[in-house]
Amino acid sequence: MTLHILGASPSDRTTFESCRDTLMDGDTLLLIEDGVYWALPQHRPELARLPARVKLLKADREARGVELEALAEVDDSGFVELCLENERSVSWF
């Protein structure tokens, strides 16, 4: 299993598409920094089609003033846990 960490905003479709194309069942996609904007309602259909589970970093969501419902969040400790439970991680910026 791989932890994919996406920090690129929706304006950077190329990075998202590169990440999307490598996702596999059992992987996790963690949205951080400007990547949390992918969790906005207009992008949810794209996230719903991904084979990976999607989570976002709570601190980054809060720092950007984004209010969201029904998407799993992790705090800093949860981020560390994701790093430990996955065999590898890939950062997408």
C-alpha cells in the first residue's frame, strides 16, 4: 500500500492526473496544503471515482477556512500513523 500526499491545488490538474493515474486499491490519498481544495463539492465526483481512500489534513483545511462535511480528516498524529501503516509514500506537489 502507498500513501499519496497531494499538495497541489485544483488549478494544477496535471499533478492531480499524474497522481490519479498511479493510485491503486488499498492506497490512501492524503490532501494537504492547497490540495485540500480538491475536497470542495465541485471536485468530489472526481475523488469519488478514485480507487484509493481519501483523507485530508485537518490543520490545512482549517488554515484555509474550508468547511467540509463527510470527508475523513486526520490530525498531525493521524498523518504520522498513515506514514507508518503504508509501505511507502509519494508526494505530489
